[in-house]
Amino acid sequence: MEMNERQLIQEILNTVDVLYDFENADEDSKEYTLLITRQNNDKRDLETVNDEMKRYFKEANFTYDEKLNPEDTKAEVRVDIARG
């Protein structure tokens, strides 16, 4: 059974072990905006967490466009991804 995009995204984010919300999810165009925050006990640098997420998403054939510490949200990273 093949995972759909949303399941694959959740699998990746659970592997990286971050808290996340879907700010936007367009299932038809396979484009998603994610709000990512490290868990309270996570001692990793934000850049380290972002690099890990980016690697997994690129391996899964997603584009990855991130903004660290976006001003209009409490999230630490806003990521726009799309499946090619």
C-alpha cells in the first residue's frame, strides 16, 4: 500500500521528531505549507533540525522552501513543500 502525500509528510516529521501543523494543504496540487516547532526537550539547533527535514523531503521528491523564525506565527520554521 502506497502512502499518500499527507501520510508521507507526517512520517517524515515524526522521524525528525518535531511538532507540526498544516497551515495549508492543497491535496489536488500536492502543495503544502507546514508550521514546524521543536519539542521542548529538543536540544538540536534549529538549523540542524531544518537540514534534517530538508534532506528527508528532498529524498522523497518534494521541493522544500523554508523560512526560519517567520514573523507572523509562533512556529520556528514555515516550510512550503510540493511533490513533483
